[in-house]
Amino acid sequence: MKSFRSQPQNRPKKSSLIIGKAKLLAALKEGKQLERIYLMQTLHGAEVEEIKKLATQQQVPINKVPVEKLNGFNITDHEGVVGLIAKIQYQDLQDTISFIVEKGETPLLLILDGITDIRNIGAIARTALCCGVQAIIIPDKGVGALTEDAIQTSAGALEKIAVCRVNSLMKAVDTLHLNGIQVLASEMTAADLVYDCDFKQPIAIIMGSEDKGIYPALMKIADGVFRIPMLGGFESLNVSVATGMILYEAQRQRNRSI
């Protein structure tokens, strides 16, 4: 399945960038939330190693890029490294689960695996917020950057729904299981239909990318797999559309008055 055609994204504003090794190290030591770090491929040294170490500890993705990428930010004093300030505040997964339960709500969470198109992520966030999803879980690598473009595409939903960035979706599933949350995966070859799932219980739903689907090891530890029935011998749905169909079924089950 193919995602939307790529479109040019706006260049980040200079005010959203942390430029140079010393400033980036200071930001990391202060615990400033970063969306990601762009590091020149050939850059080495003690400061670079410290940046990598702190970024790993804080689950900040590092993109190794050619110098042309950094120059493309229209800056010349980058010293081979640029940090992009996060536009949203990432939440701790366990703290988020505890907060949901303490409010007396039944968890309904969404896990995004390998979804890189920010328009898909934005559309998913809008529907998730409308359907009562309390949090979206994303990996620190292999997902589209939640930049201003993503927030605009989500109509601001990404600023209103909790987003938990984790360094391993496998470990995130372990955390969900420890909290009594079942994990279901959407897969178009599954035997069970979406209507057969019990979404009234504490649930997290995994949605995979359109080209690669869900990571096999992640699929293996899911508690159940389901599919959306499709007619006409056509088995291709945009991931944001598929997510919307699933979440509205979950909402229907949870609120029979709708």
C-alpha cells in the first residue's frame, strides 16, 4: 500500500533550532525536550559522544545526515549538529497510564509502528482525540517528526492528546501488559473481524505502516489480531482511514448512546 505523495515541508524556524555542540549539550543537560537531533555523518569527538549518550538516555532520535541537510536550515554556524526543539511535551508511559486509571477511565491507547507520513499521523491524532483515545505511543525512531507541520495537520490535536515516546515498542507492550491492558493488532489477513473485538476493556491498538505493516516481533506479542472486512477484492486502506474505522467501532462499543 502506498501512502500520500510526498509534499515539501516548511523549513523549521530558526527559533525552533538549537545550533552548535555547546548549546545542544547545555539543552540536553537541562532536560529540554527535543524532537530530534541532526548530526553530520562525519562528525566525531568527545562532545559528539556526550551528545549521543545524553540523547539516548532522553530517548531523542539522532539523524545522521550530510552537511547539505544542515546547511539547508539556512544556518552556517551549526558545527555539524542541530537540535530541533519539540513542539509538544512528551509524556512518560507509566505516568500516563496511572493518570488515566486514577481518573476512573478505561484506557484506550494507540500504538503507531513505523508510520512516517506526518499527514497520516496528524489525521490519526484528530480522529483519536474525537474517539476518546487518551494517549498515542510512538517509538523514538522510525516515525515522522512531530513538527509544526504535523501539529497543523492534526488541527492541534497533537497538543491536546498525550503522546508517549518510547525507545522500544516491545518494552512498551510489556508495560501495558503489567498494567492489565490488552494489546490488539490490526492486520488485513487476520481471521477475526474488528467487530469481534471487545474494546470495552482496557485496550491498546497497534497500527503499522502501509508498506511494511507491523513489525513481526511486535505482532507476535500482541494479545489478538483483527482485520477490517473489505469487499470487491480490494485490500488497500490508507492507515489514517483504517485507524478511524477501528476507533469509531471502539467508541460505538464504549458508548452505546452514540
